[in-house]
Amino acid sequence: MKILFVNQSKYITGAENSLYETLKLLKNRYRLYLASPFSDEIYKKFQPVCEKIFWIDLFIPDKRIRNLINFIKDIIRFIKAEVRLMKVLAGEKIGVVHSNSVISGLFVVLPALLLRKRFFLHVREIYLDRRVKYLARIIFFFAEKVVFVSEATKFNYLYSKDNNKKFYVIYNVVPTLGSKIKSNNNSFYKRPVDLYNISYIGLIDERKGIDVLIKAVNFILKNSLYKHFKVNIFGRAIDKKGIEYEKLLKSLVSNYGLDDFIIFRGFSPDIQKIYNDTDILIHPARVEPLARVLVEALYFGKVVIASDISGNAEIIKDNVNGVLFKSGDFRDLAEKIIDVFKNYAHYRNKFRSYNLNFLKIFSKENHFKNLIKLYEKN
């Protein structure tokens, strides 16, 4: 069977990493192809697991620039992308076309229908905009199968536990499961033994709530005796809004006088190195379908503090395998951090024992089994 995966982003984010892990598992069973906007990082990442990569301009129109000329340009770009996709589907005799997101599904649905190809849609994102949700439901109607990465993501679009047989929940595979973190001194910097290292890992984006973490740090320093910790922010902004948000965060750090406590370390693909430097992982997201970073942190035995949104609560059970705080409430986050400082060894040992069995649902074996059922069940 030939499967064409359609990816919308030219950057490597969590969605692309998850797609890559899926392709690694499937490459010895199916013939795999990728359609994506061009970038060197996409090519380097996916070239080893795909027979061919087709560069197609799958774009998101800029909402802030709306006039007739730009609208016409967008229509022309869309038509060119549709024609290119149809040529690939017909020329390569693709059997299944699998969209990696709702946005790329918008480009896939018409070519797949016209050429009578099996169309699968993977939903890895949560959108709050009602217009996007309505559009997604239209695409769901035409897809043969729709895969959600979590129950929280499914509920975001369907509002109920719909038992339609075309809807599946398949958790992302986490590549670190089954590996061991290296015990060497491979570290970003040398630190005192008694220093708590807090990490945020992910996109620099307003949805991720990093400003809440910064405000919590400021609150801790002003209202407690705890000073011996640092916060490392690992990640990058990939669009204009993200870049503006990163500037806002750095301004916030500077205005609060937190430059010695909060360090922006940029993007690093070296997960082993990051977790060597992490005692506590904080994920303060306002919106999250399912954060793979939470699963990684649990596997490596790190204490996790996360916002109580549904996507996080699907992984973190409060005071069972991690700590939840009220989303957007920096005071509550600060109090939870202080509590973890006071009881760090207790939490670390307690959470590790629970996570040994819980993490099996994110294993490669479980993911592969579910994917085979997906493709070979008509």
C-alpha cells in the first residue's frame, strides 16, 4: 500500500515529530510518501523514512492582510496546490492520503474525493475559533477515518462522546519510551548540586502560557524564601505572533528583574541533554491537545507541574503522577512550585512508581498496533 502523508508546516514542531515517529514505525510495512512546504529541516527529518518528498505550497492566509489582490493571490496559490496534489496522487498511484492536520485536510479533501482515494485525517490541534471547528466538521464528513490524539481533542470538535466508527483516539508515540537517559555530565551548563532546575519545553506561543510561569516566578521571589532555582525556557517562535509574544516575555523578565532566574535557551533537539538539566518540568499551557513533553518528562522521572486544562489532565492525575494548577492562575502555580520545593523527594518517588504502568499507552508497540488496525480495517 502506498500512503501519502500531507504536512502543512515547514517547521519541526510536536506535530511533525509525532508524524516522523509514526513513519518510522510504518516504513517497513508500507510505501511512504510526504507532501509538505519546502524547508531544509523538513527534508533532513523525513528523507530517511520516505520514498519521496513532494514540495507543495500548503499555506495559511494571513488574516491581517485582507484585500482583493491578496485574496486573488491566495486563491491562485490554493489552486496550484490542489493541482500539484492531484498530480502526485494520480502519478504515484497513491492508495491512502493521510492529512497531518485540519489545515492540510482542507487542501486534501477535494483531490482525494475527485480521484477516489481513501482519505484519513489526523487531528493534532485544538482550535477555539468556531469557524475553524465548523470547517473541521465538514472535512470530517468526507474523511473515511478521523484520528484524534486525545479524548480532549475529540471533545473539542464533537462536544460529546460520539461513537461514530470513523472517529478514533490514538495517542502519539513518544520516542524516548524504551530508551534510557544518559548518566554522563552532558549538560548545558555547570550548576550547584542544590539548585532546582525548572524547565519549560515547547513552542514560544501565547497558547502555551509562559507568561503565567514568569509571573509565578516573580511571585515566589517576592513572597517566599526560595531563591535557589532557575527556569530554563527551551523553544522557539515560528510565526509573527510567536515572535511578538517572545519579545513580550523577555520584556516581562527584564521588567521584573528576573534575568538571573529565567533563561531563554532557544530550540534544542537534544532531549537527553535537556532532561539531564531538568528537575521539574512546568507546562502552563492555556490550550493543549496532548503534550508529548509531559509524557517524556514522566518517563524520565521528572516531577511535572501542569495547568489543569483537559489535554493535560488526560495525562496528569493531580497528586498521583504529577501536580495540576488552575490554568492562568500564576499564584496557584507559585504555590504548587513552593510545595514541590518543600516535598521534592516525596513527589519524585511517588510519581515514578505510578508512571511505570501508565506510560504503556504511549509505547511504540501500542501505537503501531492501532495504526495497523486503522489502515487495514475497511
